[in-house]
Amino acid sequence: MKHEVAIAYTVALAVMLFLLNTAYLGLQGAGTAWFVLAVLATLVVAAVTLRQWLRPSARRVVSAGTGDRVNFVWIVVFEAAAMGAGNSYVLRHQLDTGWMVVWSAAVVAVHFVVMAWSKRNPVYAVIAVVLGLGVVGGVLAGSGPALSAVPITVLFLTLAVSIVVSDVRGRRASPAPVTGAN
């Protein structure tokens, strides 16, 4: 897939923007430190995503699906469906909107479990465990500001660090662009 990396970053950014809005609605008046941290993480991911889309085509090419057990696109499709279903449940049953953040973070954690299995890469499993701990922190909080603040802070920081590390590794592994023939 020609733009697999840019698409992956864009999906992560879209999830972050959705959760940022959801968490803000549920945490009004809970303090701004977590919100500033989440916004900064989102801005970092937005900058890296934009740079990925603006790179020359030769640098965006990745080995599409070599050895993957599941196509990345299908993972994202099922993830979006699960997020929508769970968040619709929270809204329909008029639960604290913080549960939307907890549910979404849990779905993203499962996403990384599937990625670890599909790509045979234990780094994704580590990300899943870290996200899972954020979900557990939110569940243990039960209600109030910590319900959203714990999982969203862990989720945003994990995604931002993962994307920056992935981008740096990708730049090191990418061939230099062809500038002309001599």
C-alpha cells in the first residue's frame, strides 16, 4: 500500500481528535493540565502526520503486508465499528461520557494486540499493555474526572511517542530521494 504509514498516522490522529472532544465534554472544570498535555500530544501527531503526507512518494512506500496475518485496513474497519457500537451504547444508556474514553482506549489497546499478532512484533504488545493499564486506571476511578483523564493521558502519550518513534525509524530506513541523473 503506497501510503500505509500516512494512513496509519491519520487514523491515530482522527481517534485522538475524537477522544479529545469527548474527554473535554466529560471533564469540564476538572483542571487543565491533562487537557494541555493531550492537546500537545495531538499537535505532535498532527505535525508528524502532515509531514508524512508531504513526503516524496518514494519515501512513503513500505513493504505492504509482507508476512502480515491480517490486512491493516480490516483492523481499522473493525476498530471503528467497535468504537462506534460501544460509544453508541454509552450515549443511548446516558452513562457518564467518560466511559466513551475508557471504551475507546480499550478498543485501541485491542487494536495493538491484533497488530502484535498480525505483524509478529512484540513492540505492539507492549503498547497494548500500557494502554490496557490506562483503561484499568480509568475503570478503577469509576467516575468523575479521573474516569477520562487517566486513560486519555496514557492513550495520547503512548500514541504520540509511538508515532514519533515510528517516524524517526522510518526516516532512517527510507532510501534517499532520487534528485536527478548524472
